Amino acid sequence: MVVTGTRPLFRPEAVEAQRQQWLGRVQLARPLALGWITAGVVCTAIAIGAFLSLAHYTRKATVSGVLAPDRGLIRLVPADAGTVVERRVAVGQNVQAGQTLFTLALARQLLADPVQSQVRHSLDERRSSLAAAVQSQQSLERTRLAALDRRLEALAIELGRLDAEAALQQQRIGLAQQAQARLQQLQADHFISAAQVQTKSEELLGLEAAAQSLARQKAALQRDRAEIEGERRALPLVTGSTVGGIERDLAQADREAAEQDADRHLLVRAPQAGTVASVLADVGQSVSPASALATIVPAGAQLQAQLYAPGSAVGFVQAGQSVRMRYEAFPYQKYGQQRGHVLDVSRVPLGAAELAALALPAAGGSGEPLFLITVALDRPAETMPLAAGMRLQADVVLERRRLVEWLFEPLLGLRRRL
């Protein structure tokens, strides 16, 4: 607007007409919700940035494995081919070292028939001779005991007679002492000579010497009786020791005879104490050294997991890392996952023979070698009766990285390559 003096350039009516347009005045209005949306977007961006900076991504490897005792499994293998004729063990039974578990009838005899007959005949004669020796020793013991009893009875009679004779001797000595006293009184009164008194004294000394001889005889008889009584007490012990040696020889002969019987049985015993984990043979089944009869978990063994991981998954596995396991026999949806930690990792892959015995696919069928990872169970669940040989799946934690590192890993890798 150009003002000339005090008069306006445009008429007031024109100016008023410009103000009163039919579309109305233009007004700019910002809704209140737009501020909240803007604040929400900013907060979300900050939260995403903090999450990417602070959150971590854990890389895991899923591998398969089995439960096994830390002391290994004992496989009972027969020494020769044969047929099971007796089974004395069941699954879950506790056995002791040396306990007989199976009896086998061998399919072939180890000796020719003539030689085996001679051996059996020799063993029969030896057993008969040893049995006769036992009876002879027992009869000799009874005879010697009867003889010792008779000697003791004779000594008792002789001691009684000596006691009676000693009593009579004491009476004679008493009478002689009285007679000597009277003679000494008569000698004092000068009625007899000293020679008569001396003669009586000599007679008294003779009686006392005879009494001492009887006492020595009694002492000798008492010593004889003590020796005979000691011999009588020791005789059963000596005889028992002799008979025990003969009976041990007889037991050895019986055992050898049992091993040489016509059926040629073979006893399979437990090599050490433990619990039977599985029984693989039953009565009537033919077995060979290539097949196991049963497996035993050694006493005191603890279950651990043996995982078989491909080479691409063991590079970051170290002792102490956490492991989560899922047992095939117990669905994890109901029983959950069980925790464990890595004990050690093998440095060489398993051989072809070991993989064939485990019946595990090599790295999912790709032919990649497998490494053994030993895992300790942190706390076995009481609701799950775990047993050796159960299959499981496990997640092994390999590494932890922040999400931002994972997102920008291609760029970081490119920078390292350049």
C-alpha cells in the first residue's frame, strides 16, 4: 500500500471486499496427537538403538549324543561260542565282583574224547583218594582221642593210689615221730642207750625220704596228665587243619571235574561290582565272542552326556561352557531342558569304527568328522529315571555378540578384508 499524505491508496470498500472472501480465511492448525506420535517415534528409535547396542546374540550349535557313565560300561563277552543254558541276572540288579551271571554250554570241546576221558578218570581217582584221606584223618582223630582218654583215666587212678599211699606214709611218719619222742624221754631217764634212739631216728628219716619220693611221683604224674590234656585239646585243631587242606584239594578237584564234564559248561562272572544296565542274551540263545551277553555300570559311576559335534561346531567350544539338553525319552515340552557344562573336548575326530559302533550319522550325513564333547550334568532331574544309552539333543553355546555387531558384521568383515 502506498500512502500519499493522509489519504489511503485504496478505497475502504475495496479493502473490506478483499477481506471478506467467499472461501474464508486460511488458518494453519496442528493437532495435539501429532506431538505424541513424534515423541513416540523418537523414544522408539532411542529404544531400538539402545537395544541394538546393549542386547546380545548367542550363537548355538545343536548336536546329538547319548548318556554314558563316567567310568565306562562293562560289556560281558563270552570267551567262546556256545549256548546260554542259565541266566542268573536281571536288568537293574546289583552284582558283586566274581558273581556268576551266565552259564554257557560250549559248542565244541577243547579236548579230544580220549584225552578228556583220561583227564576225567584221573580227576575221579583224585577225588576218591582225597575223600578217603578225609575219612582216615577223622577216624585217626577218634582213635587218638579214645587212647588219650584212657591214659587220662589211668593217670587219675594212679594219682588216687599215690594219694592214699602218701596218706598212709604220713601216718607212719607220725607214729615214728611219737616213738622217737618216747625213746628220747627214756634215754633222758637213762633207761635206754643212745644207739637205740639213733636207730629210731634213722628209721624216721627213711620214712620221710619215702614220703618225698611219693610226692615226686605225684608231681610227675600231674605233669603227664597236663601234657595229655593239652595234646587232647590240640588234636581236633591239628586234625581240622589237615582235613581243611584235604578238603581244599577236594574242592579244587571238584571244580576241575566240573570244568571237564561232558557238556563242557562255561561260567561267565562279573569282573567288578556294579548294576546291570542291560541283558542281551537269554536261555537257549546262541552267543559268540562278537556279541555281548550283558552290560554293567560300575559301582559309584555317575552319568554324563557324550555329545558328537561336527568340526564346524567345536571351534568355540571350551570347558565350562553351558549346555542345555533335551532327552528323547522325556519330551522337553513337559519335562523342560536340563542344564550341564562342558568338561572337555576331544582334539581329534572319532574314527570310522567308533562311529559305526555308535550308529550316529556323521554330521547329518555330510561325511564331516565328529568330535566328542563330554558334558557333566549339573543336577539330574529326580522325575526322570535316566539310564545309560539314552539319546539326547543338546544346544552348545558357541559365542555371544552384541546385536549391533551381528547387524554390521558384513561391513566389518569387508573392512577387515580390505
